[in-house]
Amino acid sequence: PKHPTMKSDIIAALVGSAAAFAPAPVGKTASALNAFEDELGAQPPLGFFDPFGLLSGDVTQERFDRLRYVEIKHGRICQLAFLGQVVTRGGLHLPGDIDYSGDSFDSFP
């Protein structure tokens, strides 16, 4: 009888381990939020992710669009605040006074 070679053992191990990297089937849940499964940002494995339930109850496209707009606006404000911190900590201060009592921008760290 012919014994299996090392090459065939390696190939069998590779084929067997490939199943570990195959995508697992994701169960679909039926809810009113399925209306937003195709929106930008909904991606596997979570799909449409609403952890706080802000769209539970009266779910309309108008409410969804409003919440998305507000989220983007707040994200941009946070980015500007972070950039302001980095620039100020880097030593760049605006010229002039920050208030009418004469406190300059340089007087704050």
C-alpha cells in the first residue's frame, strides 16, 4: 500500500483550515429597522446598528436623515475641537485678547 506523502498531508490541512475563514451565515431579523439596511454605513456583521434605539417606534426617512445630519455635524465639531487642542498644545496661539478684560490667548495653556 502507498503511504500519503507530506505534500498531500499539507494540502489536506490547508483545505480543512480554509473553512475557518469562510464567512458565517448571518441570521436576518425582521423589524422596522430593515428599511435602513441598505443605507450608507450599514455593513456586515452588524448591518444597521442602532444601539440606543433612537429609531424605534415612529421610524420615518425624515427622522433618519435628521439624525444622520446631526451625527455628521457633531463629528465635525469634535474634529475641530481636537485640532484646536493639538495646535494650542503645539505652541501656536492666536494674537490678541480673548475677552474684554485684557486676557490674551497666550495667557492660557
